[in-house]
Amino acid sequence: MPDWLTHMGIAYVIIWGISKVPKYDTRFRKYYWLLMIGMVAPDLDRIIRVVAQFLDFTTLLNLSYSLTYVTHSLLGVALISMFITAFFPREKGIKFIYLAVLFGGFGHLIADLIFYPWVGMGQYLLFPLTGSEFAFSFHLVWPGGLIPLYITAAFVLGTVIIDLIQRNFSVFSYNFGRK
Amino acid sequence: MNKVIRLLLLISPVLILGLAIYDMQRPWQPPLDPNTPQYISISLLLEHPDVYKAPMEVIINGDIYNKSLSGEILFLYGGPDGYFKVNCSEIDVSAISGGMHVYVRGVSYYDDPTKEYLLAREVYRHQSYSYYLSIPGVILILIILFVGFRFSLDDVSFSRRAEEVVKDA
């Protein structure tokens, strides 16, 4: 899986692209950060894995691997999005909050589809259906490496250069938590 | 808090955890198509030698626990189930060292008692950076939550206060 930084970089590039279309920028600006959180949400199981490795707790480690299967599926993303949405009880348009997190989660799954060059490996998008027959992947690169980060960093740098030339950093102009 | 929202908050993590436990506990089923390379765990290969017979092509992954002096046999650590031997005599494994994470694609010969190993056709050594690179990602997420959404531990909500919403409106 790519690291959280890569997933956030991909989310930023998507947000940046939307922000350049005034019609959509006005409508969706409130949900930018939610999309970004949704983009890393399927990897929340890593927190459990790090704790399990630190404690050398095999059962918890096995549970974290099973959680990865769950969270990296269509069903899992729908459930995680529900969980995150539930933390916004006072916001209006709860459906749109759910959709923003959900799209972020789907973006995460699409990004992860580049992994595992060997046939027979991939993401179990249709979990609980598992096995090589249900492993989806574009078979491009190995997980855990730096190639996705380099490519994402190049795109993010490109957005920064364009913003510098245009002197327009509008994507940051909305202060969600203003007093 | 809205009852539906509260229900979501309670039921969604329980469902996720339930599915994960189901994945851990469910009975194992043999591959549907033995002609497709099977991506399996080492423990599964050890537990079901009757299914993974030659010339079934399998892919396994694991941490290198040890490597023989000749470099021909790798011992992959397979968790509590013990060790699994991989014969790498046909490929170059000189760059692999202890502690590395590897993916091995090869052929299972469990049906042949003289070949209790996986004959490796291809090996990919894996040195993951993703845990380290996730740290700045975590910092960014925390900034978004605590600064952007003004996360409050008092009401378990990332939202703005009700009075602020009214004020903004």
C-alpha cells in the first residue's frame, strides 16, 4: 500500500483540480478535507498493526491483516465512511459528508489497484469474496516502495508551480473552523 | 445526537471488526482455479499440502528469518506455524538478507516427499518505507482534525460548535 503521505498527495491533486473550476469549487469546497480524510481512511488498520508489532501480539497482528482485507474492499469503504460520517452529527447535509468520505475511500482503492506486478495478487474489492480469482490489480508496481510517492510529489509540485505562476492559492483560502 | 447517527457510530466499527474476525475464523476453501497462480500465506501452504501439489504455481510472502550459507535455500518465517523452505537454486538471491520482506513465486512440490520445498522461479525483495512515510501523513491528518475541524474530545465530534454554525449562518 502507498503511505498516507502519497494518498494525501493524490487527494490534494484531485482537490486542486476541482478548485480550479469555479462552479464546482463553490459547491464542493466544504467537503475537500473530508475527501482527504476518506482517502487515507482504509489504511487506519495500520495503527493497529504498528501497535501489534510493538507489543509482539500475534493475534492482534493477524486481526490487522484481516482488517486490511475488509477496509480495502467496497463494503469496507462504505462502512468506514459511515463511521467517519458519524463524527459530524451537527453538520447539515450529512449525505454529502458521507459521499465525500466515500469517494475519498474509493479513490484510495483505485490508487491501490496499481500494486502487485504478479498475476494472482491484488486487492479483494469484493470482500468477503477472496482468493486469487477475486484479486483485482493493474499489476504495475510493488507496494511499500517510493515510486508512487515520487510520481505524486511530481504532480503536487506541478500544482504548486502553476499556483505560483498564477499567484492563486485559492485551494487553501477556506478556513473550515473559523471563529 | 441524532439516533441514526449514533447507530452508525456504534454499528459500523462493530461490523468492520466482525468482518475481520469472520475472515480470521472462516473455514479455508481450496482455490477455485488451480491453473491460476495462487497468492497464499506460508501457514496456509503448510496446513494444506494436499491441495497445493505440483505443479501448482503459488505466490507466498514473508520475512526472511534466515538464509543458508550457500544462498540456495531460504527459510521464510511463517509465523507461529514454523518455517518454510524455498529452493532458490535457479535464481540469484545474493541481494537478499535477513529481515527483508520477500515475495516468492514458484512451484509447490509437496506431493513429492523428496522435495519438501517451494522451487522459486522469481523472487522480489521488499524493503518497505510506507510506515515511515505515513508519519508525516499522520501529522497532517492531526493538523486537519484539530485545527481544521477543531476536534473536541468532550463531545467526540470534529464539527464546529452549534453556536458557531449559527454565527456563521
